Amino acid sequence: MRVCRLLSSTFASGALALAFLGAGTATATPAAADPCGFYETGSDAFYNHCTSDGSHVVIKVEVAMAPDYERCVGPGRSWLGSADKIQGAHYVGRTC
């Protein structure tokens, strides 16, 4: 009888652990939002200005085989161009 209780207890603990793990996977986080700053998708380059104050900032856009340029971007995602032409972008430290 004691062996049955031990097995029952062990089984219950294992089942509880599996239920907990199952619950963890059922509440997986949603897909990540666009990252802040420069990022690329398979074909496009973007700059995502993450702000809660509505500010506009100047970024420097680095272009392959062409002159770099500065651009004023507002809150949220801004399309910069084709990922094969845009090499990067960064905040230059001033608003616009």
C-alpha cells in the first residue's frame, strides 16, 4: 500500500509539472513588435522611432554607393528604402 501511495504521489507531482509546463506554452508571448531604431526585413530597411512624447528626431541614413543623408522622422516606423541600398541609420542627437 505504501508503494502505491508513493507512486500516486510521484505521478501527481509529474502531472502537475506537465500541466504547469503546458500552461506556460499556451500563454506564449505575441510576436515581437518592430524593434526600436534601424532594422531590415527581407527586402526593406526601416527606422522605428520609439517615443511616447511625439517628438521628431534627425537620423543619419547610410547608403551603399551613394552619399549618406539626414532625415527627420516622427514617432513610429519610417521606410528608408530597399535593404540592399540602405546600410544603416542612427539618431544624430537632435530633434526636428
